[in-house]
Amino acid sequence: MTADTSARYREFKMPDVGEGLTEAEILKWYVQPGDTVVDGQVVCEVETAKAAVELPIPYDGVVHALRFDEGTTVDVGASIITVDVAPGTPSEAPAAAAPATEPEAEAEAAEPKGRQPVLVGYGVSEASTKRRPRRGAAAVPEQGAATAAIQAEMNGVPAPAALSRPLAKPPVRKLAKDLGVDLATITPTGPDGIITREDVHAATAPAPSPQAAPVAEPVPAPVAAAPAVAGRETRIPVKGVRKATAAAMVGSAFTAPHVTEFVTVDVTRTMRLVEELKSDKDMAGVRVNPLLLVAKALLVAIKRHPDVNATWDEAAQEIVLKHYVNLGIAAATPRGLLVPNIKDAHDKTLPQLAESLGELVSTAREGKTTPAAMQGGTVTITNVGVFGVDTGTPILNPGESAILAVGAIKLQPWVHKGKVKPRQVTTLALSFDHRLVDGELGSKVLADIAAILEQPKRLITWG
């Protein structure tokens, strides 16, 4: 008698690590077949559209198989690793991606439905992994054979014999029936061997006549395009954070009506305050820079004009005012643009805000930002000045009402107390959603930020 392989081998599926994500790329495996793993041990690192996340295994055992190679993008809910939870017990190895056995199916039926929490993220919801069964009894063996063929190809072994029933969608089957075409005689050209409508139409096209066709006048052959010279172009797959950022920016730019206003301000006094704070014992151990005081100035401006801190609910046709500020900081990282945010930044003191800023930036640059750290932002700051540019027209982070761009701080001639003097000057740009923020409100917020940076004592009088 063979031992129950369904109880011995456990399939760990790709979890939803970001509340609603549909796929993730396997960046690195930390284990190989034959390695012993324990409950809670990190087995791989995956990259979602939001962050890189390490996945721990939820049980003890020995790694039996890794289902995907590094660099593969895997759908949420797909099995990524098989673990032998009862090593040493003689039994047959589980078939690759085999259908669930009856005991396993009964166990799954006994489990509560819905999304179940796992060690990282959430289990896959029932709706995301189950599809409506096809009509007819032939649908089950067809699906099982297709799965076996695909899994066999992934495992590097010859695929099983051709399916007894050709693969085609119901509309294509109806078209073939109406035209009197036997699907078994058609060579499929669709993905995974699926017969397409074009395949059916091609099968009904009349064969070329053996009679000599009339001689057509010669047509000059088109001039072939010059072949690309090796090394002149590089194609980079768009995926992960870059793919998500591109989709978010396009969605934001063409959904929220953007308005951007600019102001140039003398920040000489703010720069002096930065130098004073660096030697203050209350700021010991934290990084003090101009961005810290810009962030504080923005928080004070929001306190004075709370209506700017809102979001647009398109479905409910409502403006949602936020009574908290989750301050996003745009960070350029090797993985692309990340916008983690400081939760409840409005409640933090200056030392606490400095500490949070330092942790946020260092974590982002190390590639350890979690999806949770990038959710729920209300307003954002992007410091383009670090690249030496004066300013820009920033695009709103989706779901937020405003974003402040800070330009480079430069020594420039400036009229100060009736005389032209060298002063430290920067340009600020505030983009806002014109559905939520009208010109008056946006102008007041930007003017307040500039006034605080020009006279930083307003952090006390206005704060």
C-alpha cells in the first residue's frame, strides 16, 4: 500500500502579499531541493508591483521541488514550492501539478472559505483560483491533460501525447460546427495549442487552383529595412515596480485634472536653522537636512488649510476629507520609483519626523520597503533638487490630492532689505487635483509653505 501522498507533500502557493496584487516575480531562491526547512524560514524573495518581499514557509519538512526558476513571474495562487512534511516515509513522489486527490479535496472543502491569513500577506481568495467549469463531462480530462502538458514542459520532460479533444473556446467550436470543419484536422496556432477563429477560417479557405495563374506585372520588391546593429539597442522588460509606476502615472495623469503652481523663495534663514539643529542635543542621532523642514512646513500648511488633504471617491461621487496626514516621500531606488509614507506624520515632533524620514529613505534604498509602507498616503513630497534641477511638474500619486516638488537650493542674487545680495534660493512646485483643490486653496497652501521656509519662526507661531 502506498502512503497518502496528499498528506505527505504540501504545496506552498504564491500569496497575495499586497492586498489585491495578482502576480509576483521570483527574485531569488534561498533553498534548493533536498534542503531542510522549518516553519517560518524564508525560502525566497519575490518582487511585486509594490515592493520586494521575503516569503517564509508555513511548515517543517524537506524541499521536494521548486516549481519556478528565478526571474519567473508567477500568478497569485500558483504553487511555487513543494515540501515533503514527512521525510523518510516510503511513498510515491507527487505528480507535477497533479489534480488534487480526494482526501485533499475533502480537506479543502472543510476549510473556511475566503481569504486566509498566512505568514506574509493573504491567502488567495476562492474567487481568484476557481473558474467556472466547462459544460460536458469531457471538460475535466481536457483541463487535467492540458495542465499536465504545461507542467511537463516546465519540468523539462517530454510532454504527454496530444490531447484527445482539440483545445478551443466555445465560440470557436460553434464556428467550426457551423462551417462543417473537424477541429481534429486543424493545426492550432494559438497559445498553449488552442485553436483560434483564424485557424478555422484558414481550414475552410479553398486550396489554390492547379491552373496557371495569370501573369502579373512585376512589382518592385520593397527595400528591406537595415538590420539593427548589435549593441545599438537594449530592450528591458517592463515589470515589477517600474510596470506598476508606469500604470499608476498614466492613470493619474489622465484621471485627475492636474494644476501646477510655482513659487521661488529665499530659504537662507531655513538653511541657517538646519545648521543650528545639527548641533542641537535634542536632534542627536537623527539626520537634519532641508527636506525635514520642508516636510514640517507642508504639515503646518495642511493644518491651516485642511481641505487640501482629501481624496476623490469617483464611485460614490464624494470628496473624502482626511483628518490625518500620511506623508509620502518619493524615493529613487535601483528597483524604480517608490513612494513610502510616514504614517500620522501630523502628530510627530520634529525629532520624531527626522527619525521617520531617515528610516524611510534608508529602507527604500536597501530595497526593503514593505507594501504596507506604500499604502494609504495622502500627500507627497518629491525632492528633485538632489539631482541639481530647479523644479518640475510632478504627477500626483494615485488617490492623493497634492504633491510638492522641491528644487535645488542655489546661491543667487536676491533683493534683500532693499539691496541685491547673494541669498540661498529655491523653487517650489505644487501639483494638485483640481476636482478637490481650486486655485485659491492651492495658492494659499503653496504660499504658506514658502512663507514658512522664508521665515522658519512661523513653524512656532503657526504650528
